Amino acid sequence: PGVTSAGAPTISAERALEVASAGLGLSGELPEIVERQADGERRTVFATTAEYVERPVVRLVLLPLGAGAARLTWEAMVHEAVSGWDNLYRVLVDARTGEAVLREMLTRYAGPTTPADAVGEVFDCEDPAACGRTLVSFAGDPTASPLFWVRDRQNLTQGNNIAARHDYTAGNSNTEDNMADGSRKLDFSFPFTNSWETSGDYGSDSDAGVANAFYWGNVIHDHWYDLGFDEAAGNYQDDNFGLGGLEGDHVNVDVQDGATQPFFRNNANWSPSLDGTPPRTNYYLWTSPERDGAFDAGVIWHEFGHGLSTRLVGGPSTQCLGGAQGGGMGEGWSDWVAINRFHDAASDPAGPIVVGEYVTGNSERGIRRYPYHLDLAVNPLTYA
């Protein structure tokens, strides 16, 4: 209602089915068209093949974006026959760009496959070199994340708070095809072989990295919500449940960003946004040693710290931390956020403490020139 025109499609129903099918692991080889509607929603029916249980059906639909706004998409109903589960999916493909913007599994199982049952294997520590992986819940805190971490009727690393994916080309694409898929079991446990460090192969551990970053992003969201960084304070959620603030600003988390381009290395970042607009945080591959930033929880907490400070200083609809002084304070606060999570001051109140020990392989100073320490002989830096 209220949308006067959504324009005309620039890609065909056939192309939409190719995109939808490829994202589900099908070959993308087009079946024969058995029925096509010339106008209206341009409903197109394709023949069944060995990859489709039922005839794929593609039609034009509007995806609401807010008051008076909508995106024209092709809706592809795909009943796949390649996974062994014969699941029915609804995939929305942008009718102009050809990008898959929504994918949901419509098949329902009697077994425990709700978002409350989601699990995943992650490095539940700051430095993966010093601990093993742990199977943890991906359900989330019911107060902070009432819609759970994983979106209902989906099995991907996206939800109300976080959308995590790999971004090998640094294209900042929001496509669901690059997300980790927990299958109908909602089990986000993927192999970790440390292949980037041992053989220069980053792709083998990509899903494990996406799941790891998705987990920590949601942990941070729920922890800060409990401390008061909620909807009214300007936190990051698609649905604010009428509790204040602006909606539609989940955090986009890009893992192995720019992996195909060697100059995208040895860093991480956070691009801040005003309340109601999604921010983006990128985690790169590191060299000497070869480590994946998606597995360094301290670095993830640091970057999300920028998301906290840029929304709280001056309010969620301003940006006040520019320049050398503001930027320096933001860096220090973000380091403190990571340190506060993983270090107990009672065990060693003086230090030294570092951030980024895993990605740098440096236990003496991490990503900084000096470790955090009260002894000026160890860290001579002062505000002056």
C-alpha cells in the first residue's frame, strides 16, 4: 500500500532461477519453460529435472522496505532434490541487479530445528592458538534477542542483529550466497584446518570463520544490551519491537575481506553509521604469521567497540569521533572493551596486556607499539 510504481525488471525470470538455484548448491542449468504469463506478475513455470522435486515457479513480487518503499524482486519457489532432504525454498532475487536478497526454507520438520536449537562450534576465547573450539548455543539471550540469533525459517548466519558472510573480493555485497549455511539442523559447526597458515588456502576455513564472527557479534550485542545499550540507546537491530530508536541497522560482518587481493591484509575496520543505517565491519587475512582475523575475538570486540562509542558519544544520530583526538580516544576505548572482556584485573593489575596477539603472533605488544602496562618503563606513552 502506498507504493505507486516499482518499475520494470531488467533481468529475466530465467536468470532469477539461475541465481536462486546456484545459491542452493544446484548446477543452475535451466529447465525447460512449460508455462509463462506475459503480464502482471509474469509467472513462469519450469519443468522438473533431476535437481528439482517439483516444478520451479518464478513470479514478480514486491519486497517492502518501509513506508511507501518497495523493491521489485523475482520470487523463485525452488523445491530442491540435491541435498537429500528435498527442502522447499523461497528465494527473492532483485529484479534489476540479479542479487539474491532473501532466502528462507519453507519445509518444516518435526525435529528440533527452531532458532532456539541452533548451535555452532567456535573459538570461545581470545587467542585460538591457546584453546580449542567449543560447541556453544547460537540461540542468544531471550531478553536481548527475542527473535534469536538466526532468523526464523532460515539456516544462514543472519538474524535481527548480525549478518555475517565472506567477502573475498571486498565488494561489500550483501548476498546470502556468501553466508555460512547451518543446514536444516541449524548446526553451524564447520571444519577448521588452519589452512591459511599451513598452505595459503583461505577458502577451506571460510565457513568456520563466518560462524565464529557471527557468534561473537551476537554475544557482544546481547552483553551490551544487558548493560543498557538497547534500542532507545541506538543499538544495532533490524526490528526494535517498538522500544525506541531507529530500525533496520543490523551489523554487516565481512570475513576474509579482499582475500583475492593481496593488498587487503593485516587489518580490521568498522565503518560507523547513524541510527537506522547498517554499519559494516571487515576482518582481513593476516601475514607473518598467516592468521585469519575472523578467529581473533579480541580484534572483533575492538571493532565492535567503535560501534558502541560512535553511537553513544553525541548520540546515535551524530558522528563526533573524528580527528586525531577523537579517533585516538575511540581506539583506546575499543582496546579497553576487548581487554575488559578477556582479562581479569585482579590476576595482574599492572599488566602487560595486549590486543591482537593471535593475528600478529606477538604476545609482547600485539597490534600496538607497546603493551598496556602501568609501568612507564614498559609503556612510556602518556596523554601528554
